[in-house]
Amino acid sequence: MLLTSIKTKLKLTSEQKILMSKHAGISRFTYNWGLATWEALYKEGLKPNHLVLKKFFNNNVKPVLSWIKEKGICQKVTEFAFDNLGKAFKNFFAKRGDYPRFKKKSFNDSFSINAGSKPIPIGGTRIKLPTIGWVSIHEALPHTTTKKITISRKAGEWYISCSYEIEAQPTDKKHPYVGVDLGINVLATLSYGIVFLNPKALKKAKKKLSKLQRQLTLKVKGSNGYKKQKLRISKLHRRVTNIRLDATHKATTFICKNHAVVALEDLNISGMLKNHKLAGAISDANFYEFKRQIEYKTLRYGGTVVLVDRFYPSTKKCSNCGEIKEISLSERLYVCEKCHHTQDRDINAAKNLENYARLAEPCLDVEG
């Protein structure tokens, strides 16, 4: 069994939207209280953790805050706020993330709930949330159960997301191996010539985004006009994200359904993003999300992913004879000085990744 997740838009009434905002506010308050208390205890020379803070909050702070116990409020919302704080500090100490920051009220609030030890049944276009009650959904969910549900707000709209178990869905593979070269000008190039275009959603929206941001500076901060303008900007960012994700999902699904072994370069994406000249283009190309989707979709569709070492000279190496030469970013054709092999540099790099995979998984070197 594999764990997968789904995220879809909620269809809420005005009263339900207010209730969701209250839950998000409680989650935000709890997280900020935990972070402030953690910092205060640390300054006193103590070593706090989220479990101790959760216990103290439940026994001493929560009982005197009557607004947390309002009708329709799921009390589990505070539990997950402390869990998220613990994960944030764990990632920080492991150097996987920045130091936790205080949450601010915005158009991107979120909170998580569950039903205690019992799984929550889901399915169809309606779902009964613990304490909150029945809510409608735009897209039908599969009939199954989940342990936790996360409700989030994106550009003024509310979404529900949850994870659940599914069985693997192996597909008939048309190709035993494929090398996938990620790029900025194009989203991905396959070793046998197929190219997935990069929609460059952020680049195309940049002019409109700049205009909206200039208009925001003319608004009085905190006014209704200011809030409406912030919402317009958030909606444009949401559109950019959706376009980018749509292109990535279509490309990765095709690759994983039709290829038994997928070779992908293990890029140092966080390091690449430190290059301020290329950071915007790299983010627009969605490298991290592309890799993440390839990794879980190969498992779902019965394939294997081979992560090629980031120092492997896939761009510099001739895919025909193995000769290595320096090649500048402006050169779009790879011309081998030894065997005179000439090919598009991206296809040449993808073929080198495929050859790497054939050596890594030789037992799968069969046709069909």
C-alpha cells in the first residue's frame, strides 16, 4: 500500500467561512504562543520541547481562554499547532529549514484536525468534519478513510487536503529506460527527443504582478482597498502556481507511466537558488516539485527512479563515445571533437543520464 494525498476546493457558506477563520486564528495564536514561550524558556537556560509546551498550554492556558471553547470549534486544532512547531524546530536543528517565525494573519491561513484515535471517513462531494460538521466539496473524494485533515486558505478560497492509502497501479511501459534532463528554457527533455515546454507562468505574469504591486503602494495600509488589492495579488500568485503545477503533473505522469526506469539528476536545488540571477527562473521551472513527483509516481506506476550524482558530467560528456569537453551555456549544440557526434545539448545530457541508469539497473535492459 502507498500513501497518497489529495487537495480540493471547499464549497462553504458564509457561516462556515467564519468558522474556518476562527480555527485558523486559534491555530495561529497557539503556534505563536508556543514559539514565544519556547524562546523565553531558552533565554533562561532551559531546553523546551513542543510536548512540554503542549501539556502546559492544555492544563494552564487553554482553560482560561473561553473563546477557544466556542461552539463548533474542534479542540484538536491546538494539538497540531504544537506538532507543527516541533517539526519546525526539528528541521531548523537539522539544518533543513530556517528558524521558525511568528505567523501573521493572511490570505494563506491553515489548520489541521482529526477525530482522535478514530479515522475520518471521506468520499463523495460532502464530508463530515469533527465538531465542525458537514461541508461540501467541489471535487468528489474517493471513498476511504484518513487520519488527519488540513484546511487551508489560498487567495481567499478554502481548500481541504488529506492523505490516504492506495494500492500501486503498475502500467505497461513503452520504454525500459529514459533519461530526463531538466532545464529553464524547457521544462524537461527526454533522451529520445520528447520535449516538455516550460509555461514560464511567473515570467508571463510579471508585468501584471508589477502593476498590481504598484497600485498596492497607493492604498492606505489596513484599509478595505488595501485588503482587496492584496487579495488580487494573492489570486494572481495562485494562478501562477496552478499553471506551473499543471505542467509539472502532466509531464511527470507521462514519464512515470511509460518508462520502467527514470534517470534524473540529483540537483542541488537549494544551492542553485542562491544564485540571484537564476533563482527566479529556477523557481519558475519547478525543479524540486518535478523531482518530488517523479519519486512518488514511479512507485505508484510500478517503475524505478535512479538519481544521478550531481557531479556526473552529463552536459560535458559525449553520449556516443564518452569524451568529456567543456561547453558554455550559450552553446545549444554538443559537438564532440573526438567522434564528431553532433546533437542538441539537452538531448545529449538526457542520453548520458539514460546510459547511467542502464549501468545502475542492468537487469532491466530489455526491450518492451
